[in-house]
Amino acid sequence: MRLLLAPLFALTATGCATLSTRPPAAPVRDGFVIAANPLAAQAGLEVLQRGGSAADAAVAVQAMLSLVEPQSSGLGGGAFMTWYDAGSGKVIAYDGREIAPAGASPTMFIGTDGKPLPFATAVISGRATGVPGALRMLEMVQREHGALPWSSLFTTAERTADAGFVISPRLGRMIAGDWPELTVPDAVKYFSKPDGTRLKAGETLRNPLYAGFLRRLARGGADVLYRGETAARLVERVRQGPFPSAMTSADLARYRPLKREALCRDWQSYVACVPPPPSSGVATLQLLGMLDRTDIAQRNATDPQAWYLFAEASRLMYADRDRYVADPRFVTVPVEGLLEPTYIEGRARLIAPTAGVAPQAGTPRGAVMAGIDGTREPAGTSHFIIGDSAGNVVSMTTTVESIFGSGRMVDGFFLNNQMTDFSFSPVEASGRAAANAVAPGKRPRSSMTPLVLLTRDRQFAGAFGSPGGSAILAYVGKTLVASVLWKMPVQQAIELPNLVARGTSFNGEVPKFAPGVVAGLRARGVEVKPGQGEDSGIHAVLLRDGGRLDAGFDPRREGVVLIDERRTPVRR
């Protein structure tokens, strides 16, 4: 095993040494894992080294992330996955997004004063939690593409939960924060020492309840969460105030993940594939299409005009995404219209020499005009990428939504607050319904866009993804532009400053831009202000000339790239 692009702290719990150098990219025949926490990446690598597939390793990675990065994702949340199948050359999209309970209503986040609830109130309410989908989705993927027994995939996470793990610097910062979720009794108890003070980085956190849940999960499959004692406890917890949920045991029992063809379009010399709505992958494809109608490819990261073009294309993309993208089973999402070359061309022509007022949504073919969206998206999410020696690849974005989800816990894991990904205001002033309004059984719109690149002959060429709430689209877009159009090494592309332009806001990592870029943007009417919320967590790989993977992780988190140099064959 080789540790590539390692974080600054050692993996003493797993016996892996920290490397300060950057060795050459790994050959594609090697298995690899990129995840936001080294313990999670190591759990996935161990599965690959036992002959597991990328699907098997994904289960192990998520089980560990639920323990060691609980602020971001977990078995009580949801996910989107793009799966590249090396045997067929197909990309499959798996939708494990949470759904609204059957008793949900469009006005469930409207207070007695007729106004939307404050987010800090809604996020820790019982009704914030949607029916979780990540575990059922992983079960489906592993059943179809796994090589090892399901029961063998939780051992490392279970052992770590029982023995305890050292709280990482990033988790320590989250525990020390003033998030509303940390006022919930479950979170207070979990992160408190016997003297009542909060745990901090460098101290050990044990979770025997989660270890017990994993033992039952290994034996009984995903039904352990969706039926029986855990399901009963989950329902009981979310039906407690304030603002209790309408969720029932029947809601959990009938949850089903969705499996669909990925949404793919030609881009540069590649085919870019993303999950269809309610994922916002269509918006990523639209952004790339608009940028192709500019000269951004002839520029570079030190050119203010390049960043200006990216910002203006982003604003146009977000205007359309916020208006139209939602659950297509409930509203009309004009996917084909949004991606028509003539429509994208027309949108790109709206990029003026200097920034003007916030752009409005266009009217693509097939559009049914929806109301102005009122969705607010926090950024408690994670992304990981796994490749196995057979050439199969997972790109998966996974979330509990806000930091520590709703702050409520069951059996050692946090529950999501994904219902707050719906628009709190179901209608605009004119009475027109928001596309992303709450409805029973509906999946909330997601910014998650786990992307896979193929060559034109359907060979794997790369994978990208990030957490970050609505900023995900900007983070992934920036990294694609830099690594593909500007031909920067993937790690350098990830480390470029983030710029998120949406409506009238231009947020970015101001000190990180090259000299002259911020001033050049200002001259073009773009005033970049320091970003807000959680940092990105971009992970990416590209297949470069010679069949070698150029891989990178986001240093804003605690990511790592692990390579299986044993080239362990996937069991058949």
C-alpha cells in the first residue's frame, strides 16, 4: 500500500505512515481510495486488498465516515453515486436521496406567524429529517456489483467504534463550534466528557452504540435500519418536539433507492456523466457548455478575465438551476431544454464585458415556469472516489445535510436534516409554486454532482466531486476547468481559490488569488468577498497520457489518496 498526497497528521490507528513527498501518479491498474478522512480511506483500501470491488469498499468507507466524520455524512443520511462499470463501459446513477414522509406538507416549515421558520429552529426540529436513503442505496449497489459478503464490510468501522478513535483537528473544530445542532441533547451527550466539558481534538471518542448497530447491520442487511428496533427508535426520536415529524415506520419500510442511466454529454474530448435530477448534475453540464462558448480555455488561473467568465457563467447556471431543478416525479424539469446547444449558446451570449444585475432564469424548451426558489443549503457533506483493479469506479457524494445533521441521534449515528433542503416558502408572492416545495414522498433538490468522465469510446477518464451545499457546482466546475482546460495537475487545480458567484453574491478565498486577479475582477464589476460556511472538500482523479491516474484531495479538509500497489484482483 502506498499513501499518496497524505494529510499532515499520521494514521497511527491504522499503521500507515505520513508521507511529505508526492510520488508519481498511480497506474490505472492499481486500486485506489480518495476520502475526506484517512481512517475511512484505509477501511476502503483494506476491502480492496481482500479482493473487494469498488462497491464493497464504498460500504466500508461510508460506515467509517459515519463514525469519524459525523458532521458531514452518515448512515442516517442520503447520497448520490455514479458507478462506472468497466465491463460494459456504462455509467449508472444511483439515487439514495432522502424523501419526505407521507405526512409531510408544503407548509411544514411555515410558523404560526405565516412566515418561514428561522433556519436555526427548523434544522434541529423533528420534521427536519427525511427518510434516509444512503444505506439502502449502498445495499443495492453492493448487491449488484459486490465481490465480498456484505457481512464482511463493517469489521474495521465496528472495531474502531468500540475501541475509540482520536478526534481529528477538523472534527475537533466542529465540536467546538456554536452550531445549533450542538445544543440538541443527543449531540451534547455524545461530545461531552464526564465533567461536562466538550471533547476536543487529540482526545479519544468511543461509540459502542454504533458498534452494536454495525454488528446487527452486518448480520441483517439494511433492513436493520428500515425495519425493527432501530426503525422504531428513529421514528420515536423524530416525532419528538420541537416541531415533530409526521414520519412513520411505514415511511421507512417503503423507501426504495432509484437506479437510472447517468445523464451524459460530450465535453471537450470527453463524455461527462452525472446523476439526473433531483441532483444538480444538469447544472454542471450546463456550466461546462457555457464556458465552452468562451475563450476561457486559452487563459489561465492568473488571468482575471478567466475568473470573470467563470463567475458570470456560474451566475447564469445558478439562475436556471434554482428555478427549475427539483424532483422530476413531481415537477417538470426541462433537462433536454437546459442542455440544448442553442439554448446554452444563448445563455453564454449574455456574458457582458462587465457584471450587471443578477441574471434571471431563461426559458428553455419544455420549461414550466416555477416560482422563485427559497431553498437554503448548508454544507455538511462529503465526497469519495474509489477505483478497483478491475477498472470499476465509484464517485459518491454523501450527506447528513447540515453540520451533524439535525443533532439528533439513534443507535450512535446522526439523523439528517435533509427536509430543510426544500424551499421553506412553497409559493412566491404571485402564488406560483416553487419547484422545490415540500410534498409527500418527494426528494429534495440536491447540489450534489458526483461526476465521471469517459473517453469517447467509453473508457474511464476521470472522476470529480465535492461537498459544499450550493457551492458544490462552483467547486467541481473550477476543478474541471483548471485540470482539463488549463491542464494543471489535479492537486494544483483543487488548491486553486474557490469562487462562488450566485445572484448578487461573489464569494471567494480572496487571499489565495494570484496577484492582480481580485483587482481585475473589481474592474469588471465583480467585488469578491470572503466566502461563507464550510470549505470545499473536492476530490478528483484524471487519467492522463500513458494510462496514469493524476489524483488529488482537498487540503481544506483532511483528505488522503491511498493506492493499492498489490494490484489485488477483484474476486469473482
